[in-house]
Amino acid sequence: MTDTRMVPVALVVWAVATVGLAWGWQLSWLLGVLAVVTSLVVAFRSLRWRPHAVLVIALGSLATCWIATVIHASATHPLRHEAERGSIVRLRVEVSERPRPLRTQGFGSRQGGADRVLVPAGDVVVLAQAKDWADLLPGQWLTVTGRAAPARGGDLTVAVVQARGSPAEVTSAPVWQQAAAVLRSGLRQASAVLPDEQAGLVPGLVVGDTATLSPRVSDEFKIAGMTHLLAVSGANLAIVAGAVLFTIRLLGMGPRVAGAGAGLAVIGFVILAGPEPSVLRAAVMGGLALLALVLGRERSLLPALAWSVVVLVPIDPSLGLNAGFALSVLATGALVLVAPGWAIWLRGKGIPPGIAEAVAAPLAAHLVTAPVVAGLSGEVSVVAVIANLVAEPVVAPATVIGVLVTAAVPVNQGLGELLVRVTSPEAWWLIHVARFTSSMPMASLRWPSGLLGAALLTAVLLVGWAVLRSRRLRAVVAVIVVGAVVVLMPARLAGSGWPPTGWAMVSCDVGQGDAHVVTTSDPGRVVVIDTGPDLSSIVGCLRRLGVVSIPLVVLSHLHADHVGGLSSVLSDYPVGVVGVGPLHEPAWAWDQVRRQAANAGVKVMDIVAGQRFELPGVSMTVIAPKDAPRHLGPNADGTPVNDASLVLRADTPGGRILLTGDIELEGQANLLADNEDLSADVLKVPHHGSRYSLPRFLERVRPRVAMVSVGAGNPFGHPSPMIVDALKREGATVLRTDEDGDVAVVASRDGPLIARRGSERVTHR
């Protein structure tokens, strides 16, 4: 029988920290007192509990006092007052975790990437430039000067300091931290011999180092519910320690030697990953579970989990509201309490041993943690169970080999590079599992976020559990599901979904950026105009449209929100040629486009005004710019680049479409002065609907449909209400990707129709 006597103590400790962080230290004191009183009552009314009453009361009292004291000290810290005033402060702090890169999406001439870092330093968090701060290590002391701002709450951080300049008076890091940094750097260097996406994944898979991970892969892992593979957890430690245990036992040595070897492996892995709070937390939880297994006391797994909570939360009360901690505890609890019973049930249904456990473990962990994930992200991954089930077989070998690579590189770089190539198939498999499952229809569902969303999903899961336990309800649900499939699937297959039949052009929802697709009369063959700001959004749009090949990609200009997705398009689809305008700036973007095209074996060509492209079913003419600068001065802003955008007129079965890039006032004035035929049925509104559009230009185009490619909640105020109102006064129907998602122009005898992704209704204009 499983020993559950430590579970109430763990719950009390966790609750005291959670209540104190969420509602104040006073309530944590109150909750602790209530817990102690309840423990006394239970102890003296039940002889079975009396031997353990002293332990429960003592631990509850100590945890309450300590946690409440720590939270009180944080709440009354004098730096909080300075943060509320926005004061300039000069602090001496110790780095407590490795700096975390803060990725920003490129826009305009600003290149995306991780140019800033977040540096946890005890009671404060420092926001700073990556160039000067990214290489800091835990244990280093430094002086930071910057403006203090209030912390977000929910943890023990008393202020956020926006650093000015470089860190000062920096001390050396402890020897073990320096050793860990060298080992991690060696793993990254060895992994560089792999293809780019795999090279970024392997360090993340092995030691949670995601510094070089592709943003596209990161997004796909998130949608597929596989993000946990990129963070150091008890699973990593169990894999490494398990491999050591197996090897030692295979050599005929006893359990004590095996246990000692596994313990050393855990210590070594902690040094490798970096002895940060999240890693130490995983070490404590995974180590206690491993100890129970080594001692042959599988029933001790639950008490070990409870003890890990009792030990860790008083050490760091901020774990009370830490999502990673909650997910770790819930996932481990599911593996201990739920998965074994499900595995037995599956074996009873004829599922072979081994396969039953492989199915039960990820299913239990996912379902138990799903409410927390939904509350945090506002999404529910539908494909997470199958994705993790398919991915799981390669995780352990890739992790073990990765650790061997890390150990080999300091001895022999060539040996490390040879070993890391063995991880290539596993990394390839994981990337493509995430890519395939994340691109499936309804891979993730929107869900209410916060406590309400978590509670709602918990209720749904409990109802589902009750349904599965009732034979009669199972039959009713089965009939409903089968009926829904029979009714809805034929309609889906008949084309009432996305894309609409007869579509001529689609503006893709890629956030704050541009990406448009014009189809030809050859099924699956399209022209792409701009590729959006990131690597994943444009590919998702192309997949939904059933694109097979792309004879021409046109980049209207080289701003980040128009070229960011090019490498994904080039890697996922056969592309004939990439066309660019006369202005090859900003320089970083031009270099990036040429490099990505060269890697894909695709030619880059200059497109000039007057050039025509004839493809089956569509004709495209370049009408601007007729006179654009070849280079800009060092102090030029983004406006000249915008005004040098390629402007195309496309004649399609859905009507004439005017694609305008980001031209602003001067670019539009030049078009008007040239007396170009600007009339069009559909207008791709310039520059995301910014206010820099001429009323005369909109009057000359006089579109029936105006499509605005814009990101929700963007900080630029796009689209301008003034421009939207002007378009509506001209009689145009205005579509916005931030509100309508992917939007399509559909051919008809009476002119263009419009369709919004996900809507079965096609509206006539």
C-alpha cells in the first residue's frame, strides 16, 4: 500500500507559499495556523495518526513561519518603494541564473533576434543588452546601474532594473560554473556540424540550452506540446542516471555501486546543465524518485515526491506560484499515481507490455498538466499525446549520446563531432514530428486563460473521466461522436472549409507583416509576395492552401516584416526564383536573403518597373518604382525603403489586384504623377493601413475590397481609423488579418467575393 502520510504536509507547505505570494504574507500565516490546529485535532482523534502528529505539526509550523517571514521580507523590501518611483539605482547583486535571451520579432529595418537578456539576480531581475550581459554566469557578483521598475508580482522579485551600460566590478564565477559553461559551449560547437535546426535542437534537448534554437522549431514544439523536451527536468536526470545504472548492472556490480554511480551521474549532469534553481529542483525530485527505485521501494515514489515539495518550497517560496514547479510535480504525480493503473488496464485489454506503459505515461502526464498549460497559454494542444508518444523513443538515446558528446569535446573535438552526428537522425525525427503534428488541422484549440481556463478544463476532464467510467454514457458519447464525424466530415471534404473553392489571392495572417499568395490555374502552383516576419506563420498559411510549388517569390522590399519567413519557404517548397527590388537595403537583410537563397540553390533576380510575369491563369506587371535610390545614407530612416517597394498589378480570375508593399506618401505621389492605371478590384492597403496614405491615391484605386495585413495589438496603431474610414467611404469592404485571419479573394461572374478563414459564409461585394 502506498504511504500517503507526507502528502498533507506537502500540500500545506505548498498552499502556504501560494497563498502568501498571491494574497499577502498575513494570509500565509493564517493558513499555516489553521493547518497546525487541524493537524493537532486529527492527531489526537486518531491513534493511527498520533505517531506522525509531531512531524506534521513541526514541519507545518516551521514551513509557515519561514515562508511567511521570507514573503514578508520581500513585500517590505525598501527597493520596492524605489521601483514604484522609477528611481535610478546602483546595486551590488549576485547572478543567480544564466541570462535568458529575450527574442524580439523583426520589424522594418530592425533585425529580429535576441538582442536583450533577462538576468535573475537574487531579489531583482536585470534587463540588459545581450552584448555585455549574455555571458555572465551564476555566482558572479557585479554592480548594476539603471532605472528600477515594479516587478510583475507572483514571486519574490522586488524590482526590475533596466541596466544602463555594462556590468561593473564583475567577479569571477565559481570554478564549477566555469566548467559548466565550457562544457555547454563545447556541445554547441560540436553540434554546429549538423544542419542548422538540428544544431540548435541538440543542446536544448540535452541540457536545456536553447540559445541557438530556431524560432520556428520553438513555435512548432510549443504547438505540438513538446516544449518540455527543451527544458531540463527530472526526465533528463532519470535518463542519464538510468543509463549509468543499466551499464553498471550489466557489468555485474551490485545495487549499491550502481546507486553510487547514478548519484555521481546526477551530480555531473547538474554541473553540466548549470546548478540553477530549475535544475536543482529537477535534481531533487528526480533524485528522490531514483533513490526509491534503487532501493527497490517503488511505493516510496509518492512520499519522495511529497518530501521534495516539503524541502524545496521553504528553500524557495516563490515555487508556490511557479508554473514549472507545478508542472513538474503534477507530471511526476501522474506518472506515480495514474500511469501504472492505466498501463495495467491497457495490458488487460490486450496491449503488449512496454507499449501499454509507453502509451499510459505521456497520456497521464499530459492530461494531468493540461489545465495548468491551458491557464498559462490560453491554448489546448490536441496533438500533444500522440506527438510525445511518437517522439519518446528517440529522446533517451539522443540525451545519452549528447552527454557523451559533451564529455568528449574537451578531450577530442573530432571525437565529439563524430558522436554528435549520431544524434542527427533523432533530432531530425523530433523536428519533423513537431512540424507534422503542429501543422495538423486544429492542432491546438483556443481556450480561456488564467484560473478560469484551468478550472474549466479541469471540469471538462473530470466529466470525461466520469463518462468513461459509465458504460451507458460511453455508448451515448460514442453515438454522438460517430454522428458528428458522419455529418461533418463529408461537408469538410466537399470544400466548405478552407481554402474556398476558386480562390485567386489570399492575404495570410502572419501578424505584423505582409505575406500574400496569388494562385495560378495549375493546382498547388502559386506566386508568393512577401513572407511575413517569422519562420512559421507563412508556412502554416501555405500548407492550409495546399501549395505544392512556388515558381516566383517576390520580396516587395527588404524590411524584416516582409522577408522574415523566406528561409522556411525555401526549405519547405520548390522555389523557381526570388525577385527583389532595386534597393538592396538594409544591408543585413540583403545579405540574409542572398545567403538563404544560395543555401537553397535558388537564384535571386532584380525586378524592375515594366517587367511582366505571365503564368497560367494570372498576369503580373511591375509598375513601380521607376526611379529608386541604389543606396541610402547611414542616417536614413525606413521611409525611403518603404517608398522603394515593388508595386505589382495582378490580373486574375478574381479581378485586378494592386499589391503595394509599404509605399508611403512619396511612393504614392510618384504613382499618381506617372498617370499609371491604378484602378483595381482589390487593394492590398499600403504599409499595414498606416496613416501615410494619400486620399487621392485611394480615390484613384477605388477598390471594391481592401485587404489590410496587420498584427493584433500592434504598437503602431495600424490600421489607422482615418484610412479605414476613407476606404469605406470609397465603397470598399475592408478586411483585416488581425480580425479575420487569412482572407481570400474568390472569383465569380459578378466580381470578387471574399472569404475569411474558418467561416463557411462567402460574402459578396
